Amino acid sequence: MPKYSITERIARALLRLRNRHFFYLDFVLLALIPFVALWLRTDSAYEEWVLISPLIVYTVVTLPIWMGVFYWGGLYRRNWQYASVEELGSILKAVVIATVFNVLVFFLLRATQVIPADFPRSIPFIVSLLVLIAVGGSRFSVRYMERLRQQRQFQGRAHKHVLVFGAGEAGAMIVRELQSNPQLGLNPVAFLDDDERKHQTFILGVKVVGGRRMIEAAMRSYHAKDIIIAMPSAPGKTIREVAAECIKHGMMVKTLPGMYKLLDGTVKVNTLRDIEIGDLLRREPVATETTAVVAMLGGKRVLVTGAGGSIGSELCRQIARSAPAVVVLLGHGENSIFYVSQELRAAFSNVRFESVIADVRDASRINALMERHQPELVFHAAAHKHVTLMEQNIEDAVSNNVVGTRVLADAACAHGVETFVMISSDKAVNPVSVMGATKRVAELYVHARALEMGRRYVAVRFGNVLGSRGSVVPIFKQQIAQGGPVKVTHPEVRRFFMTIPEAVQLVLQAATIGKGGEIFALDMGEPIRIVDLARDMIRLSGLQEGRDIDIEFTGLGPGEKLYEELFVPEESYQKTLREKIFVARNGVKPTSDVHARLYSAIDELAKLAQEGNSVAVRAQLGVIVPEFHATTATVG
């Protein structure tokens, strides 16, 4: 049988205490504390003896009040091994409430002369103070012993010392999680934070040693090789700078998810993961007006095209959270629609999902679907989006992006759809690519139909979406995994970036605030140089450019340019009531003559695409979108 020291025996005894034991302990303490209070208050044994009789009366009367309030306050229904500020608050609340009752009882007994007039009036208050100390001390001694037990588990166990960058709420929760789970093998030894007001303070027993300039010194002083960046709402610039400094010193970097994931409940604040490229690019979260979105979607029939894609599937997820009556998942690829529908049905059992395999270019099929499902809102995410691929398949880019949008918008008009949101691209602004030009034509058509019908038909422009199929990030990952080189078109090429959830939030916001004919765009901050993105990904992979892997510049491809824009020069744009969302009023005069010429030009474009005359199709795109015709000769 192992031998234990007196301290260890006390710790083991305290950790075995249960709420029934605390009930008995409180009963004994509350019976004795009034005598301790009287002893502290009086100066002579004679005075104590004279007052002992009324004190017994006071104790007998108030003891049930104490026990009753403690029971009502839940003090006998808590696990004190994991006590926190909330438990301390519950003790304080119970003591204050019981004190109020006891003071009233005391003065009632004094008024009825059950207690003599010379009985010290301070006794109820001294008793309350002693009760708070005794009750709180007994509970938190258990918590303290539990903490010591956890710390002893670190001893003799192989574990890593980790630094935590961010001494805020998220950082404190991470440290609390690691301290409570020593089996994780991570021991938080120091905080770092750029807020100088926090320096040299302690949080959960862990010292805030300084800011980012102290990273190397803290790493050496505390023998730490890992760092956790606990700043879920920090801008990408901050994350990038901190991560670069850590990686430079050979540290392994982990981080928390972005704030949008914390807000929508996708992950918890204690969910750690390796730092990703999205962390380096993220901005402050877009402020989402969830009330308006829920009011718009709740109980409604919704159709989403391109539902199997990255944007379309995330649209379906966020729409489903607002409890619509039905979500129709329309897509051309049966496998993607099958997997998305399976996922959604498992996650949202209260929502009905209809899976539809169809081509948006098939007018009779789309009209039949509209007639059958009677959607009240349509989100149009189906499109061809690969720039270089569409340069080689110009006819299909027109038939899918232009004709498909026209078919869907016309069917929506014919079947009374009040809200229609088309997903566009920043490449539609001053387009030099076929993909961008076809998106601009689609924008013009939706704008015209909105003004004709007086309905909420709008378009939303995106930048590049991190994690979407065919985006640059997975391509770079594959090239790095293969040993390089990482191929970048041009040293100065820049692009706007956003995350998939941000993009979908913008779509939903557009639907709530659109009146009809607007084009919405997100304030995406400054564009990112693609070569910087490539270098960040190489560093995050633990490699060094030039030594382990090379970057190769291949030159701009067909339809590519150095930088993208968000608005056409003729458009006037302004901020909306939603933070970081801009609205553009289309630079086309809303007249029937203009609309007639647009419809005629699109008819001709569709005819030429069907005939397979790519040269004529390109020329017709230039007729409808003059800026495309003017800039195709100077790509880049």
C-alpha cells in the first residue's frame, strides 16, 4: 500500500468530497460561525456569557435561512473540482441574499426584544463575512487541489512547452483547456501580446512576458518549440507577421479558426489546428445581420443552382440554418449533388431537400422545375469560372454563363420569383477574359429584367475564393508536395481573396437589402500579390524558397491581367447599411430601347455560340461589353 504525505492525504480527502458532504459541513460551520463572530466582536468573557443565550436563538432561527438559500442557489448541485468565476459568483449571490434575510430577522428579533437591545448590531454582518470565507474557502480548496493534481500529472510525463500569442478571452480559454487536460501533452508556459497594458500580468497563473519582439527570447527562456496564435478575429496582416516571426525561429505554429466559424457554431474556441494560408489573408469578419436573413428565408421555398459546387453547397448550408420550407439543390453533376444532399439531410433533419439533376441551359426543363417547386427565392451559382479554360471553349462559356442565366432569369420572371441573386465575379469589371465578359453580359441581363419586372433581382461580385475548386491555393499545395517548382504567372500579378463563408454571407446580405438591379461587392481590402501567397505557403510547409523549392514565373496566360477591379468606370458605388458591403448602380440607362438592343444582341450572341463561330462570338461580346473589345489586345 503506497505511503502518502500529510499534504497528499488532505488533497485526496478533499477531492473525495461530494455535495452531501458539503451540506453537512455547511451545517456545522453555520452553527459555529455566530459564536466565532461574537468572540471577535466582544472584549470580555463576561460579555460573551451574557449574550450567549440570545446568540443561540439567533443561530437557531437563521440556520434554516442559510441552508435554504444555499440549496436554492444550487450550491449542492455543482462539481467543485472544476469551479470557476461562475461558481464564485453563485456563492457570493447566495451569501448576499441570505444576509438580507438574516438582517431582517435580526432586527425583527431585536424589535420584539427576543434579542436584547444591547446585542451588537454588527453580528449579522460579521457572520456573513465569515460564512463567505468559510463556504468559499471549502469549495475552492477542492478546486485548488484539483489544479495541483493536474500539475503533478505533467511531472514525469513527456510534454511540450507552448507559448500562447494573444492574452485575450480566446487565449485564456486555450490555456484553461490545456491545463485541464494534461493528457494532451501541452504545457502553456507564457503568454505574448502586443497590448502593453497586459505585460507582466498573470492569467490563470501564466505570465504575459511581452509582445511579438519577445518571441525569440520567450522561446529560449521557456524552452518552447510550439506557439498557439489565439486571435480569432485578428486581420491577416497581423497573423502573417506573427507567423513569419515564429517560423523564422523554427517554431511550430497552430491557431484558432476564423471568427465566422466561431460565430456560426461550426467549431469551438478550443479547436486548435495548424495555421493555414487563409489565416494569413483573413480580414475582420463581415458583420452579418442574421435577423434579416432568417426573416427572409424562414419557411420559404428556395432554389440553388450549382448546388454541388463550393459556393453553391455552402449557400445551401447557410440557408438551411434559417429553417426554410424546402431547398431545391439543382446541379449538373450527379455525384456532387448526391454527396451534398446526403450531408445536408444528416445535418438539418428539420429541412426538406429536393435533389435535381438539370442543365440551366435547358429552358423547358427549368420551366417545368419552376412550375413544380414554385421557389420564392433563387440563388444562381451555376457557371463556368476557369479563365484559361474558357478562352479555349468560348462557345460553352457563352451558352452556360449567358444563356443559362437568361433561361433561369426568364423562368423566374414567368413563375413569380420575387428574389433572384446571381453570383458574378470581379473579372466582369473591364474584362480581358471570355469568362469575365460573359459574366458582365449576365449582369446586364439580370439588371434589365430587374428593372422591367420591378423585382429584387441582383448580382454579387466575388474575388478569388480560397478553397474553391480550381483556385490557386490547392494548385500551389500540389506543386509544393511534388517538390516544385511553384508556378506563378507574373511577379506583380495581384488578386482579391475571400473565404467561402464570407462569399456566401455576402450573397445572403445582397438578398436582404437588394431592391432590384443592384450589383453588390465586398470590401476585400488590399489585393494580395500571388507571389507573396506562394512564398507564405512554402514557409508554412516548413520549406525555404531557393533552397528547398523554387518559384517559376510563366507569364500571363490568355484572358489574364495583372490586377482585378470591383467596379466598372461608369458605375457609381457607395456603402450600404451593411458594413463592408458596397452597392453599384449599373452604368446603363434603364430604357426600353436599351433593353431591346441588349436582348437582341444576346440573341445574336447565343446564335453565334450555337454555330461554333468563336471569332464572331468574341466580336459580339465586344459589342455588348465595349470595354472587353477595347482591352483584349492588351491582356495584362
